[in-house]
Amino acid sequence: MASLPEVVGIALLAGAATGLGAVPTLFTDRISHRTYDGALGLAAGIMFGAAVFALIVPGLELGSLWSVLAGLLAGGVGLLAANKLLPHIHLGFRGPESHGMTDDETILQAADNWRQAVLIGGSITLHNVPEGLAIGIAFASGLDEVGVALALAIAVQNVPDGFAMAVPATKAGVSRWRTLAYTTISGGIPEPIAAAAGFALVSVVTDVFPFAAGFAAGTMMAVIFREMIPSSHGHGYADLATLSFVSGFGVMLVVDVALAV
């Protein structure tokens, strides 16, 4: 069985993969509507697949339907409540094609991008907690292969998550290197901490996991349908964004089956 430091290290690598999604923003902030809408649709599909396969399904396996459902509803309502507390202005993403914006429009756009980055980043951070718990529980139960497979699946899913957070953050005026740091931290801190808790307190955490998994899945689904899908439509590339969403979900389906997560 893997040791606690090894489990923490594996979870750290999986969680910190969010930072890889921010790497493109180090080289350019001129991202076209086509690229952004397609990438956001892909990230949304992968996040939705992760909510189903990495959170809801394991939650149902370790707990009752009602615990997962209660968490799911609480997570969705919580995300929408958080959305109400943040600056709520919808002007949409503006790529390099956009021009002629007034100073007031620029300020409002920055506020909207900031709000979107916070919501997506918060969702990423929340869903890394039960995923980290799942990694710790798997290794503590002697299922090392399952733990490694789960960590790999989480890492795959975290990359587009990081991109979905990084683009609006840079558009809101956050420096590129800070954006990279923030996206890396959003997964790199909660994931190993939760994995350590799951590994050390497996008997206690197992009882909490179903609700926590449902809660994280609820926040992810809410931010997908409240922020990511609307932001990827309306620029003339709705078909591309939709196909990307389906493809992203398919990626997680393949990962789930191939790795038997």
C-alpha cells in the first residue's frame, strides 16, 4: 500500500494540473471567439463528465441516493447564491475581433470576467476536495491501481478547467503569472489536503464523501449551465461549442471506462 507522502504527492500532481490550462495565456491574450467558445465547450463537457463519473457515481457506491441528491441540490443552490453576491453584468467575452468599446464598457467587461473567473475557480476548488478524498480513500483501502487511475482522470479533467478559469481572469486584468499561480493553487492545494484526510481518516471520511461528492457535482453543473455554456454561445459558434461539449463528455467517458475509475 502507498504511504501517506506518496498519496499526497500523487494528489498534488493531479490537482496542480489546473495550472497547465493557464499556460496558453502566458503567450497571448488574443484568443478568438472561435477558439474560446470551442475550448470552453470542451472544458464544460469534461467538467460535466467528471461530475458524473468521478463524483456522483462513486458517491452512490459509498453512500445512499438521498445523501448524494441532497449534496447535489445544496451545491447547485450554493453556486447560484454565490453568483448573486458577485458583480452580475453580462456583456459576454470579447476577443481580438471586438473593438470600439467605451471606457465604461471596458470596466463592466472586466467586472463580468472577474465574476466568471471567481465562480469557475470556486467550482474547481470545491470539486477537488471530494476528488482528493476519493484518492485518499482508494489508497487507504489498498486499491493503489484505482487511486492512480483516479488521479490520472482528475489530472486530465483539470487541464481544461484551468483554461476556463484563466481566460476570464486575464481578461479581468489579472497578470499572466498570477493567473498561472491562481489556477495551479485552485487544484494544487485542496486536492492533496483532501487526499491526506481521506487516507488518514478513511472510516470517518467515507461517511461524509457521498454528500461532499454530490455538493461538488452540483456546483460544477450549476457553473457549467449558468456560466460556461451561455458564454460559449452567442458569437456564431454555438454548433462548435455544442460539439466540443459532447466531445469533452466523451473524453471523460473513455477515461472512466479505460481506467476503470
